[in-house]
Amino acid sequence: MLSINRVFKTWWPLATSWLLMGVELPALTAIVARLPNSEINLAAYGGIIYPLALIIESPIIMLLAASTALSKDWASYAKIRRFMHLTSALMTGLHILIAFTPLYDLIARQLLGAPLEIIEPGRLGLRIMLPWTWAIAFRRFHQGVLIRFDHARTVGAGTLIRITTNVIVLAIGYLSGNIPGIIVATSAVITGVVCEAVYIGIVVQPVLKYELRLAPRADIPLTFSSFFDFYLPLVLTSLLDLLVQPIGSATLSRMPQALESLAAWPVITGLTFMLRSLGIAYNEVVVTLLDQPKSYPSLQRFAFLLVAGNTILLLLFAITPLSEVWFSRISGLSPELTRLAQIGLWLTIPTPALGVLQSWYRGALLHSRRTRGISQAVVIFL
């Protein structure tokens, strides 16, 4: 029977990696909040750049789960790699169209209804973010290979490199004092993502050469038809899931205190994502370990331990003075934005627990290759 200890040993490197990624947004917002025109730059990042970048990358965001589940032999790996490069090229082309043509004005002004003050900072930041999709695709695809062949700790090391790079760039921007916050933020994000992708590309080479190439052929060969049957529902899932960001941005832009709400939004998102990250990591754990004999009881028990732990952590933030410390002293928000963020935090309390359950159920569906149910659930969510 699969032990809780084995589940924990598989989970903690991935959880550390996701937690480190979760630190990225709070670190970014804390620096931008201390630079000139902080509300405008925070609102531009949270209201335009972040939601649009996520939508552009949505077709490749599930490559981590797909690669973990399907990269069992070289033939399967080669097919998914071809898909990764083609899709990345197409999405990068879309990014260019949005960031460098009048299409940006149509989206930012008409669809998102963004306040006029954040239109130009958003355009500049989106241009800096151009390598985002390809770097994310390459990194997530090869992280899946590393997890599949039991090298999850390497994934955490890559994330540490990304966060370290983020912090260095943010520190340079903060100490200079005269670089616009939106340039500091997006430069930090894209530099970190590219450095992590380069690292993952290097460390995955021995795994590809000595483990994946020598792995026995899968009992059921992966065809493009079977891959698309598996992956297209996941693409739909990530697209619908991430549509919440631009829909939220468009809604906040049309409501009272639009600039303040857009500025507080990424700060709240950063805190809740950091706590949710412990549960998000569980998806790949379930996909990897459900093959083990009698694994279900231990995996379920561990999931409910995560539910309890995540809920208690967020409640502590909301109930105690931790929320004021986080939003005011650490994140650097003004008293008005701190009060707004504290109200918003209360409404997010169920999300870390629900995130664990989503990872548990999604992992089981991914393992069984019944991915249609995942996209149906996200349609209900949206």
C-alpha cells in the first residue's frame, strides 16, 4: 500500500516549487508599490498585462500535466514536443499582434474598458513580456518529463533560480529609483522565466538521453489523435479558467473605485495564490502515484490534510493582524488600498481548500485520460 510518507516525499519538492512561484507576485507588487505612480503601475499589471499574458499562454499551460502523464517513451515525447513548439510559435505571433498593433487599443480600451491612465504602461509591459509564452511552454513541458522520471527536486531548483533572478532584477529597479514600476515588474518576470527555462533545458538532457530514450515503448502508442483527445479538453479548461482574469479586469474597470480595485487585485491574488500553490502541486502527485497499488486511500487522506492546513493558514491571515502587516508593511499598500484588500481577502477564504480538491479530482481524471469532465467543470465555474 502506498504510504503517506511516499506521498509527502513526492509532494514537497513540487509544493516548494509552486510556493516559490507564488512568492513572485507578492515580491513584484511589494516593489512596484514603493516606486512612483504605484497605483497606476499596479493597476496596469493586474488589469491588463497579467490577464492578457495568461490568456495568450492558455493553450500551453497544461503541458506540465500532459507531459507528466504521457511522456512515457521517446515517441510520445517527440510528438508532444512538436506540438509544444508549433503552439508556442502561434501564440507568440498572437502576442506580437496584440502588443505591437492597434489590436491592443481595441482590447484594452473597448473590451477591458481599462482606465486611461494604465493604457500606455500596459502596452509597454506587454511588449516586454514577449518571450513569456515560449519560455513557459518549454519549461512546463520538460518539467513534466522530470516529474515522470522521478526528478521532482530539480523542478524546485529551477523555480529557485527563477525567483532569485526576479529578486535581483526587482532590487536593481528599486535601488535605481527612476525606472518606471511597470518596466521593473515585467523585466523581472520575463528574465526569471527565461532563466528557469534555460536551466530546465540543461538539466533535462541527461534524463532524455539516459532514461527517456531507453524507456520501453508504451503499451498503447501515443498518436496525434489520442493526444488531441486527451489535450484539447485541457486547453479548453485552461482557457475558460483564465478567462476569469480579463473578465474580472473588465468588470472592475467599469465599477466604482476602478483604479484602486485594479491596484489591490494583484496583491490579493498574490497572497491567495501563494497559499493555494501548496494544493496546486498535488495535481502532478496524483497523476504520478495513482499507478501505485492501493494508492487511493493515502492520496485521499493527504488531500484532506492539505485542505485543513490551507484553510487554517488563510483564516489566520484574515482574523489576526497578519493581514494588515502583509498588505501595509510588506506589500507597501496605502491605508485605503490596505482596507480594500482586507475586505477582499475574506471572500477568498474557501479558495485554497477548493484548490486542493480540484487538484485531487483533476489528477484522477488526468490519470484515467478522461479529461472531458475537467473542461465541463470549468464551464460551470466560468
